Amino acid sequence: MIKPLDKNVLVKSQEIKTLGGIYLPQTDIDFFVVVGVGKNVMEVKEGNVVIINQAASKLIKYQNENYYLVKEENILGIVEE
């Protein structure tokens, strides 16, 4: 697995299911699940669902999966249920 450093956060696209049971394609959503955090990250933790500024992130392809590496300051919000 990739271990982010400093204030970086590793996120992965989150598949979203609507209340009606319909899955939204990943191209239509901006929700990501946090899968790794650097040691200086203060606001988010692994497992949080977040909204990020994709323009300020780095796409990483690892083991046939797409991840994004983003600085904590480019996380726009945490989705709370």
C-alpha cells in the first residue's frame, strides 16, 4: 500500500448508492474515501468520506486501482451521515 507523508492524504473513489438503490457511476461523483493519511494530517482519518479539489490532486494508478494523493488543505469537506 502507499503511505502518504507529511500533510498528504491518499483517497480512492467512493461508489455511491442512492436511496432508491441506484449506483452512481464514479464519473458523476466527487466523493472519495480516505485510505491513508500522513503523520501531520489533523482533520481527517482513514475511512472518512471526503470531497476533494481534484485539480489539486495527483492521480496514482496502483495495482489496477485509481488513487489520488492530495494535500489536506485541498480537502473541501468531510461527508457526515
